Amino acid sequence: MENRLGVVGIVIEDREHTAARVNAILSDYGHCIVGRMGIPYRERGVAVIALIVDGTTDTIGALTGKLGSLPGVKVRAALTGKER
């Protein structure tokens, strides 16, 4: 299976209780993360993370699935249409 390039957006609503679990999952998938930007938005009580990813659809799907299964974590991905 070929790799696809994309962006993954993550919003964490309960940072104090889920940040360690989110970071553990991101570490497990570090091989397909090209870049990461994280912003704590204190006024809204959330944290926002943007990832640039390069991996197979199965790998990126597993990453987003594990993150999305955590309580208080919302995830969306946008991938390139063409495999490279």
C-alpha cells in the first residue's frame, strides 16, 4: 500500500486527563508524523493539535481511530487523493 500525505486536526476538551494518553499514541505513530503544532487555548479550555502525516491509509486510520476513541478528543483527517 502506498503512502498518502495529509493533515490531522485534534481538539482535546479535557487536557488534564487525556494529554498523557494522546501523547503516548502520537509517540507510537511518530514514524508517520512529519510535523506537529500544539496550542493550548486556555480561554476555551481546550488544546488544539495539528499534525502533518505521511503514511498508509491503514496507519493514519489506526492513529485517528485510537485518538478518537479517547473521551473528550475529537479528530478529523484530510488526506491527498492520490497515492504516491
